[in-house]
Amino acid sequence: MDTKSARQLRNNPTDAERRLWQKLQRRQIAAAKFRRQQPISPFIVDFVCFEHRLIVEVDGGQHAQQVPYDEKRSRWLEAQGYRVLRFWNNDVLANTEAVAQSILEAVDGVSDPPPQSSPARGEEVCVVLTPTENPEEPE
């Protein structure tokens, strides 16, 4: 894949890619610099932080039919020393903050070796909210 294809992908992001880019751009997560639609031969990855060797992929519904290809692609990228995180579009759109938190945790855990296999897609991203006390409630 070439830079022309990457440029075209950057100019036509999905809604989920656009939403996640709002969180990743301008070093908003742990001061990490991410690039979007970046060629890493022979692929173009959705987002990459070279400093932390972290790739973030945002997968739409079509990826459900190409799981073996995505796994092979992730294994190749991991063999190059990258850690690959995958999120479904709907997780990015519905749980943007939880996805950003997962990316932050991956960046903070940079000293850990890359996983031997890709994180499973389809795992639910859970946000645990702790109820706050309402100061106006009677005791």
C-alpha cells in the first residue's frame, strides 16, 4: 500500500475513526504522538504511535468476515515489534472514553513485552461507574 492510498483513507475516515482521532491527536493521551492511516509495509494501519510501538485498529462490521486475515495481519505487525489493539466501531462510538482509557493503559504499559496474540475483538469494553454521594440527600 502506498502513501496515496493512505492519504485517501485519511481524507475519508469512518465516524468511529474520526471520533477516536479527536482523542488521539495533539498528544492528548499520555503525551503520545499518534499518526493516522500510516503505511507500515505491506499494510496501512488506522493509528500508530511509533514511540510506544502501539497500533490501534478500528474495525467495522466487514471485519467479522475477515477474522483470519486480520489475525494474520496482527501477527505480522506484532512480529515487527508492535502491540496491536483492536476495537469495534460501535465500541468506539458508544464507549469512546473507555476505549481511550484502554489505549492509555497500553501506552503506560509500554515496558511490557508485546502479547503473543492479538487481543480478542468483540470483548465488551466495560466502564464501572461508582455512584457519588448526593450532598442534598437527607441522611
